[in-house]
Amino acid sequence: MALTRKKFLLAKIEATYGTDSIPVGGSNAIQVTNLEVTPIESDNVQAASYQGFIGNSTRGTLVANKRVSVTFEVELGGSGTAGTAPAFGPLLQAAGMSEVVVSSTSVTYAGVSASFSSASLYCFYDGTRHKITGARGTVTFNMTAGQFPTASFQFIGIYNAPDGTAASGTFTVANQAAALEVNDTNVTTCTFHGVTSTRLESIDLALNNTLLYKETGSSQEVLITDRAAGGTAVIEAPAVGTTDFFAKAVASATAASTIVLGATGGNIVTLNAPQTDITGCSYGDTNGVISLSMPYLALPTTAGNNEVSLVFT
């Protein structure tokens, strides 16, 4: 009997695309929730030969372009030490982000358009190991008042036959501090589209990477072919005379959005979208309080790759 609560994940950046980096429990363990593996995704091809009668072909189905997909969530907290990457740093890199470490100070992640990293993921379902090589993916950052902030990941990787191999080393999580509740005490900066002290109910920011599994006669690879970062912010509705978000939505001007969570070094998380472009505005209700829901895009400048950054200090 395999138990749901005995799932866990190991992840490590690959030196060569698709070559197993062999993550181990003592160095590459990541605490996750809602881990779900789709063990086989494929494009099924059936023979269409004429065979003197109607019905399915007598030939077996060709299970082509086999790949694996996996989704899970990680609490969005720091490593516990300023200038040390969090345990889930390899996941951010494999989701199309660069990693810049300033010793004892900060670790910054931002989008890239070339030289994409990949990771080997070991997903354990109690006694079964799903080894996913060449994994690349996308991520959505979520902050909701009264909840832990999260990073929700989706990966696609190369299919390897599941096996019963146990994890090497003890599953020990390091460099992954407990995330802080999203509340008035812990959120030290809350700016949306240039408006400070916004009464934030929730915000999500997705990279929205376009993922493509491509297999040829001599190669197989997961590609990141595009990125369209954006999300939705929900705030308590201010009086239009105080801040006119409807006018902001109609206009084409962008403005900065920054959420800073935490005040103690090693567990301060800053989410930046410097060129936020509001694309709509609608009313909602939160327990009798009027809210505004605003979808937005995170736009880059002409320099590129600067529409989103995630900074740990």
C-alpha cells in the first residue's frame, strides 16, 4: 500500500541537457505540497491499414513522443541566510530564470531568453521513483492575505521508466526557511501600478512560459519558446477620487509594482514587476467589502528580460 503523504521531490540542475544529474536526499531535497505526476504523456499513433474488415487495426498502438509532466507548490520563503540561494533555486532556473548570487547579500532571479537551464527531478511516490530528466517548466507566484505565499510549478521532462530505486541519502531539507503569512505585519512594501499602501487581498504573477516537447530522429528536448508574464491583482476598492484604477486600465502607461514580504535578513522576499500594464478592472465582493480585480501584463523594456524579478535578501 503506497501512501499519499509519503511523496517527496529531489531536484538538481543538469550540467548537460537530459543527462541525469543524480539528485540526492541530503543536498537536493525540496519541501513541496500538492505533488502530482502524470507518469506518461504521449501522442498515440494507430495503424490505419486496410485489413478486410472494419474496426481497430490488429497492430498495437505506437506510444510516441513519451514525456512526463509534474506539478507542485513550494512555500515562497528564503533560505534563512542572506546571499544563499533557497533550496528551490534549481526549480526557478529550470523555469527559465537566471540566478545571480551576491555573497551575504542577495539572490536574484529574472527571466532569460537563451541558455535555458534544465533539471533532473526525482519524484517519489512512496516506493516508486519517477525520474524526469531534461525538465523545464514555468512558475506562478501567489500571495493571498492570511495565507502562505507560494510558487506553483509546472514541468515537462523526458520519460524514464518508473522504478523502485530508493533515494540516495536521507531526505533532509536545507536552505528553505518557513514562509511568512501574507499580512499587514509581514508585508513591508505593497505597491501596485505605482500606488503605495495598496490594500492587497491577493496577487499572482505567472511567467506563462510556452513549453514544447520536441522529439526528432536523433534528439528529444523540452523547449521554452516564449514567455508572457502577467497575472491578476485583487485589492480593496479605493474611492475613484483617491485612485482611479479605471483610468489606469484605459491608459497605456505602465507603472511599477513591488511586494516585499518579511523584514529579517535571510527571509525577505521581493517580487517586482517594474512595467505593470493593467488590462482590465472589475468589481468583486469580499465579505461585504467591495474589491477591484485587475488583470495585468508584466512588460519588459527594450533591454528585455526585466519584466519580472524575484529577490531574496
